[in-house]
Amino acid sequence: HFLYNTLEMIGWLAYDGTPEEIHSVVRSLAEFFRLSLNKGNDITTIEYELQLVKSYMHIQDFRFKNRITLQIDINDIHNYIIPKITLQPLVENAIIHGILEKPNKQGVVKVYGGLNSDGMVELSVEDDGVGMDAEQLDKIKKGKLPSSDGSGYGLDNIEKRICLFFGIERSLYFQSQPDKGTRITLVIPAIPYNQYKNMENQI
């Protein structure tokens, strides 16, 4: 859906936009797929994952005419590892199931985190969208919550992939209130990328 919507938007810009706008969107789309592919590696750094989120949001800025604001506040964990395409789906769900369901379709998505008191990497994606009750949260985890956009990720599958890699039982924690917004928090072991590569080379 994201690719289809972006190509449709590029087609619209070809009629009504400027060459500079088309170039900007195409460049962000190319960057998005370059980071998504990650040279065939399943693991990346939080810094690169944030770049993926920024490329995604740059495209969405054109689509939604700057009605959605992205705020990032990450402390000292940029070089820790994370499975690729982890934060971007959380941001996408925040937009689709949170902000775009508001009457004015405007809002803020915050991505923030650092090391918690247990020495784990803790990252949160928070929106000021419509929020959800327990039944809706269960549906979004399973990718069964309908949306006006027709897309969205099943978060259960994302969590299983994360837990399988790190050997942990749980990684995603949900908080939501109707009419106030939703926060999804990711908690994973803190492993620097250089340490991970050294371990990988020894196997």
C-alpha cells in the first residue's frame, strides 16, 4: 500500500507539482528501499532505522501536506542493534490507526528512548491519535484492525521476529486510551553493533 500510494502521489505531482518536489519524493523513496534492503542483512543499527523512519515520513509529508509531525528524541543508543524494519511499521501504524482516524487527520508521532534502568534499550513510538480500547489493541496486534488507508502491520509478527532473534519472551508493550492516543514501547537487549559483528565473525 505504501509503494502504491507513493507512486500514485508521484503521478499526481507529475501533473500538478514541480520537478523539485518529484525529485525529493523519488530520492526519499530510493533511500527508503536502500535502507530497507540493508545489503541483505536482517540486523541494522538504531541510527539507520531512524533514517528509514525519516525517509518514510518525508514521503508522508507530501502525501498528507505536513499535517503529521515527527519528533525524535533518542539518547546515546544510535549504534545499538535492532532488526531492520522495526520502528517504521510502528510509526506507520501510529499514523494509520491513530492520527488518520481523527476528524482533522492531524497529529504528532514521537519516537524516543535510551537505556532503561535495567540496561536494556527502550524505544517508544507515541501518537496523539484516537487511541484504542483492549479489543482494538488485540486486533491491531494481529493486523485485523480495518483502516481508511487499507494497510497496517500485524504487530504480533514483528514481535515474534524480534523475540526470536534476541531469545526473549516479550519485546513490545502497549498503552492506549480512547481519544488520547497510543504508545508502543520496544524493549530489547543493548548490544553495540561492533560487538554484534565480532560475535558474528566468530561463528
